[in-house]
Amino acid sequence: MEKRKIKARQIPETEQSSQDNNELAHKYYVEGAEAWRNGDRKRAMTLYSMSANLNPDGPGAQALKMTEDIMSFFDPNQLNP
């Protein structure tokens, strides 16, 4: 019997690119969450925005919307809860 080499399934470039984008988007989201916890709201929103650009349906987009809502409610001249 002749042995044949089995080639590994190659992921199409668009699929690989999409997977890389999702991983990078998740990384930005996690870094944004860390920045938010540390009180660096500007950096958090920037990272959430970068995440949302890479994955519009991901958690970064949801976090960006949530932080925009919070920041539009926040008024430094008023007592805020």
C-alpha cells in the first residue's frame, strides 16, 4: 500500500483574517474593561471603539454603547449616583 501524506486543512485567508480580528477585538475589549476599572475612561472608550471597529457585534461594541450612555448621563456639576 502506498502511504499518502494528508495535508492539513488550510483555513481560507478571509476566515483566518476574521478569526484574527475577533481575537484582537476581544483583546481590546479586555484591555478596555481593565482601563475602565482603573478609572481611565478615555482609554477604555478608545479601546472599546477599536474593538467595535473590528467586531461590530462583539462585546466591545456593547461596552462602547454602555459607556457612551454613562458619559452622556454624567455631569460633573451635579451630584451623580
